[in-house]
Amino acid sequence: MDIAEIVTELMGPEGHRDPHPLYERLRAFGTTVRTDEYLVMVTGHEEADEILRNPAFGVIEPDLRAQFEPDFLDHPGKTLLGDSILERNAPDHGRMRSLISSVFTPRRVAALTPAVTAAVEDLLDELAEHADGDDGPVDFLDAFAFRLPIGVICELLGVPDEDRHLFRPLAADLTVTLEFLAGDEETAAADHAAVELSRYFAELAARRRADPKDDLVSALVATADADPQRLSDTELLANLALLLVAGFETTGNLLGNALALLLEHPDTAAALRDGTLDPAALVDEVLRFDSPVQVTSRIALTDGLTVGDLPVPRDTGVLLLLGAANRDPRRYTEPGRFDPTRTEGRPLSFGAGPHYCLGAQLARLEATVALPALLRRFPALTAAGPAVRRERLVLRGFGTLPVTLTDR
């Protein structure tokens, strides 16, 4: 296969099911390969890390994206996050990030451990009631994997309990805009989701403006009202939508990917259950082996840049295949083997540099608390049928993951 054929398959159903064989075919052409005049793909860990940390490679901001996509501005699903930290470079990125990052400091995240533990136990109690009723298999994603991070991020934001059921389908529809080949129906659904999320957060912001609470929405509303130069109304809504979606979409996929791997590796599950395996080491290996974020992109902001020996002219797009970088044989011994005892350093699943994921530590906390507790509560937990992958490449996870909780 030539490079163009590999890229085509990577973006299609085969790549969605399992991109790793295609990554390896692409890696055979080099750790950095030019796919056409305007695009470079990176499979190497060192090269991807270098680009992520180099501010001369920035994210593609909405104004530039609109030049390449004539209908870009016509779709709320594509533009909603354009004023968030996800799609802004310096100085706007740093200005907005500084307002949000105080919630995600290591000290504050560590202080959330009791609340996360309590949330995990509540969800496990509900699963136990299901098991005691002998109601058959349960979809782990619906019953646990997404409900946990939705509850945690909504609590931080200040989203009322009665509204939290709204967000998983909206997030699933919106995040299709992060993929490469969304169809007309998917784009329309993303537009609808963006409108609904914008409306919801505008109304919530108005309520918090009138009656502030001890939550992130109230804090950001106060900042926007006091100094619109620090945070405009559109930036407020964009970042609230981003925090909500990013706060549970990737963590839910992390939990699902982790359980699927534990079901395939019962010895690892047993070690996690009895405490002989460090949960943090397991989570890092899941992130490396089956990253919830497989791809991110950058663009060359200046002339004279290179990656390895490859010149990357200004305005060249760069696709960083994080899933490939996490299995770079120059970085990891036997990279295709799932091994939670590795000591070769953390993967790039949460990025690096200025755009390193704000919620990385919170996601790790949720997973390290939840997975051992799940296996201890349900030692006979087994797969109850085939797990079905979502038709996505960028955000990799399952659509369904049915499990049986007991051995009945």
C-alpha cells in the first residue's frame, strides 16, 4: 500500500475498528511523512512530543479554518468551540486557560478524592441492585462509564442533578465535528447539539448571575461580567461547553477501553482487584495501548520549521497520530503488548505543551478509583456479548460494552 491508500483506509471503517495496523504501515515510510503538499502525518513519539511543546506549531483557529472550509461558519457544531481554549493560540489561549486552570490544580483535584469515591460507590450500589434483581446483562457505558465523569464535571460546573441526563447524547453528536469525514446527517445533529448546549449554558449563566453558587459557572460569569476583556460572553459559553464535553467524553471512553482490556486479561484484572497492581500504572498503560484520543492536529505558524529532517512550511497542517506515537518501538519495548508493569514513561494521550489536557489528573483520579472498586464489588464480572466500537477515529471508544455482573 502507498501512503495515500493507507490514509484512506485509516479514515474509513477499517481505521475506526482498529487503526494500529495502519499506523504501522504508515510508520514504515518514516516517523514523519508528507501525505500531500499541505499535510504531514507524524507517528513518532519524539517528533509528536516536540511539536506539541513547540508554540510555533499552533492549533488551527476558526478564521484560518474558514478559509479551507467555505461552509464552516454556517455550522454551529463546527464553530461553538472556536472561542474556547481548544481552538485558540497565544495570547487568547493563555488568557482563558488561566481563568479555568485553578480548578484543576493537583491540590484541588486530590481534594476531590472523597467525592469521586462516594460517586463511584453510589453507582456501584445501583449496579448491585441490578445484579440482585437478576435483570441480566447491563451496558457498562450507560450504567457506569459515562455517568461517573458526567456527575463529577457537572458538580464542578454547577449543573443541577436533574439536567445531567441531557448531555451524553448532545456530546456524542457534537464531537463528530472533531472527526474527519462527518456526513450531512451527522453535521446536522452536531449543529443541533451546539445550539442546545449554547442555549443551556446561556440560561445557566443567567441563573448564576442572579443567584451565584460555589461553582465554576458562577466564578466564570463573575469574571466575564467584571472584565469582558478577560472573558467575553461567547468565550464563556464556548469554554463551558468544552469543559462539559471534554470532562466526560474522553474519561468515559477511558473507562470503557480499560474494562474491555481487563476482560481480555484476567490476570491483570485479578492483580488490580487484590491490590498487587498499581491502578495508576494500569491507567497509564490503557492510555498508551488504546488511547481515548487517537489524533490531534497542529499547523505551522511560521516559516523555517522542520520535524526530524522534513521541512514543514508555514500553514502546513500536521496530524499527530497519538495512538501511533504511543506504540513507537523507539520509545516502548514490545509496544503492541499490553503490559501495565511498564516503566518507560507516560504516553501522549493527554497531549503535551501549552494545550496539555486540563482535566488529565481528574480523569486519572476517576479511573484509578473506579476500576479497582468495580472489580472488587463484582469479582465475577464478565463480558455478556461483543463490545461494539463507535465509528470514530479521533475519539476512540465503544458504543456498547455489555457485561454480566454475577456468575448466575
